[in-house]
Amino acid sequence: TIKIDKVAGKSGIAIMGGTFDPIHNGHLRTAVEVLERYQYSELRLIPCFQPVHKGRPGVTPQQRLDMVRLAISSHKNLKVDCREIKREGPSYSIDTLRDIRADIGPDEPLIMVLGMDSFLYLSTWHDWQSLIEYAHILVVSRPGWEPDLISELSAFCENYRAFSSHELQCAPSGRVWFETLTPLDISSSMIRALVHKHESIAYLLPEPVQRYIEQHQLYR
Ligand code: ATP
Ligand code: MG
């Protein structure tokens, strides 16, 4: 059974992992909308050290981290969590969730935010069936990605789907929920490609991040 007793006040920690190569307004708008809708106390962006399912990023972990910091510096409830970068090696989400759960204790709601594109591949992640023991999974819409779930994943969703989004604010873990957000068809790959072609990336990502890319001549 699920406890629904924490109504007053903000509770819950949302986390959003990614390569952030570079961070852009699709990530940031997702983070802000999740925070506002769910009234979680904070949302932590967690840049990976080494992505497990894609090639090596073109810039260093430190540079990706710098850009995340620049992007969120003026937003009070957006935080950056460096544990994957400090841990080094391949960044498995299950290790990160276990770690955070140990930090925050058993009762605090923990919500892992995933874009639909990432969620569709969840069953290829290391120890994926255990993720839900440590956190809720909040799947957010992403332009171009429909919820065409393979049978393994749809069975998973049937098993763990929340009755209402409220459960993600009350229970500590164990529920899956889908949310439609403002569609922003922006990706890091698109930004890297634009820089490579010497085309403008203005308004796709925060200005300080754009300046950082220019100053350090990233993605040329
Ligand atoms: P790349 O193009 O290099 O794959 P990306 O734009 O997909 O980069 P990631 O760092 O891989 O960015 O994404 C981190 C998380 O943010 C993932 O869960 C992803 O689904 C989500 N996400 C990224 N961009 C958007 C977007 N525009 N709308 C909604 N979710 C997004
Ligand atoms: Mg991606």
C-alpha cells in the first residue's frame, strides 16, 4: 500500500541524468516544468562521466559540468549533482540511485525524470528492473518520440503505473507516470551539428553556455 500523508509543504527530489553535451533549453524547460507541476523541493541535474549507450562525448566531463553550472546559476531549485563525474567509469543509473537513496533515507520521494526517447530503451540498462525500487520513474514527452513500448516495457508499466501523479509526491519510490510537457524539439546533437557548420545556436540554450562554447571553441 502507498502512503498518501505528506500533503503540506514541498517534498521529493527529482533527478535528471544526461550527457549534457551541451545542456540546452529542452533539458532546462523540462526541469522547470517538472518542478512547478510536482512541487518537488529540488531538481538535480546529474551529468554522467561516461555514457553507457552512446559514444564518448566530444568535450571533457569538466566542460559539460561547467556548462550545467552556468545554465542553472540563476535558478534556486535547480541543482547539479557531480557524483557520476566523481565516481568515474561507466555511469550506471542504478549505482547513482542506490547512492542517492542512501543519502536521503528511505522515506523521501525520489523521482527519476526520463525523456520518452531514453525510456524506450530502459530495458537495455544495467539492472533496469531494480531502478524502481529506489525511485519513481517520470517519463516526459519529447517531440518525435511516441510511446511505442516493447512488450517487456509495457508489462513493466502495467505493473508499476501510478493511479495518479500524486503518488509520485507521497510514496518514496515504485511508480511510473507519463507527463506531457511543452514540446521543444532541441537536442544536444543538433546544437553540436550547428556549431560544426558555423551556424547560430542562439536561443536554443542559455547565453552563458553559448559564450562558453565560443570561448572554449567546443564542437568545432
Ligand atoms: P544527444 O542529442 O547528444 O543525445 P540529448 O539532447 O538527447 O543529447 P541528453 O543529455 O542525452 O540530451 O538527455 C538527457 C535527458 O534529457 C534524457 O532523459 C532526454 O530524454 C531528456 N531530454 C533531452 N532533450 C529533451 C527535450 N528537448 N525534451 C524533453 N526531454 C529531453
Ligand atoms: Mg539523447
